[in-house]
Amino acid sequence: MHSSKLFKILKKNIEIEDPHCHFSNNINPFKFYFDDNDYIIHLTSIHGWSKRPEMRRIQIKSNIRNEIIKKSNSGFIYAILGYDFKNNTFSSWSTKTIFTKFNNNKSLY
């Protein structure tokens, strides 16, 4: 899914809670000010896998991982979220994955 579609979904949901929030970008990972805190959110669409179609997963790229680590050291609150377009729901993954070493994409189940 395109970042712009995910950005619109995230922004719409955040603005319901805090109409004064401010986004500093509209690409993944999304950076914004919400409820007196700075956030960085990696949001991607949840998808299946041909080898195990019943499993749902997201992927995170190493460059996004590196950016989140850099920002987390600067006081940003961060999260890894997936969005399921079929069910119109968000899911979260443990942020501990960010601090594991990987060189390419990493799948989170």
C-alpha cells in the first residue's frame, strides 16, 4: 500500500484524539507532535505470505530501523504499527525488534 493512503488513515485517527497535532512529514516513518510528545511511527499494511496464507505479517526495512533508533535516542516515542485494510484495524508489534541486528528487511508476525 502506498504511504499516502496509510498517512491519511493515521492522520485522521490521530486528529480525532488531538486536533492540534502536527505532522512534520507524510512518509514512513511518520513523525508528529501529539499530546505534548514527539512520536515516530512506522506504519505499514498487514499482509499475508504465500507459504503460510493464514499468517499475517509486516516488514520493516533496515533503513527505517536505523532512523527509529536515531530518533529514539533524541526523545521520540516510537511504535511499529500495521494496518489491516480488510478489517479497518491497527495492530502493534514489539519495539524490541528495532534493537536486533538485521541488514535487509525483517518480517514481524
